[in-house]
Amino acid sequence: MAKIIGIDLGTTNSVVCVLEGGKAVVIPNLEGARTTPSVVAFTDSDERLVGAPAKRQAVTNPTNTVFSIKRFMGRRHGEVEAEEKMVTYAIVGPAGDLVRVKVRGKEYTPPEISAMVLRYLKECAEAYLGGKVEKAVITVPAYFNDSQRKATKEAGV
């Protein structure tokens, strides 16, 4: 029977867990850590890094390293002026459109970037559990509005 995992998709770090014997067990990522930085980076060689490897190269590749993407989930470009000043990557699009980030000439939505983190966490869970994961529960903050919740759900799909 396929296990159901729980994911706390965080702004800074994310965690994946599973119920074992009625208790929540945090699943270590592929580097052995219990938390995974919610960071995605795109290298010069078109490699995509997620988690700690992405965070480690952020200093040398700041414009191609996406972090704090959760701040932009389900929000329009005109709503995020303050947050936009806090990141090193490009936020693009008209004020009335949903936020998009531009990295290495390609545009991504926040749900697409978040999906990369979620996919990595799913891979970690499958390696730990020794089988396929087909369902997950993903947390969203209580303050998220409907658009932000829908964007998170889209990332999970």
C-alpha cells in the first residue's frame, strides 16, 4: 500500500514526514538532513539544483537562485513590491499579472518552482520508504488567501 506523506512547504525550509506506528517521523533528505532549504538554482550547465546544493551556490550564482518563492504564491506583480526588493532573481510581468520569475532566459511561476522542491521531497520520501508515494498533505499558512492556497495546490499536482 502506498504511503501518504506530509509536507511542510516553508518559505525558508521544508520538511517531509510520514506516520509510522502512529507517530510522525521526519524523513531525512538525500543529504541526510531533516530540513531542506526551499531553494532552486539553475547552473551554467543547465543543471537544476534543489535544497542544500542550491543554497550553497547562491553566493556565486545569485540571479539564477530562487528562494523565498512562497512569498509570491498566488500574488500579482503589483502586490509584491516590498518582497521583490528582498530577492536577487528577476520578478517579471505586468502589475496585474500573477508573479513570474525569470531565470536563465526562461520564465517560471511560483507554483512551478515550488513543485521542484515538492518533487525533490517526494523523491526523498520514496527513497526512505522504498516505494512509490502517490498522495501528500501539504501545509499552507492560515493567512493564505484562496489564490495562494490554489497556487500551493497547483504546485502539489
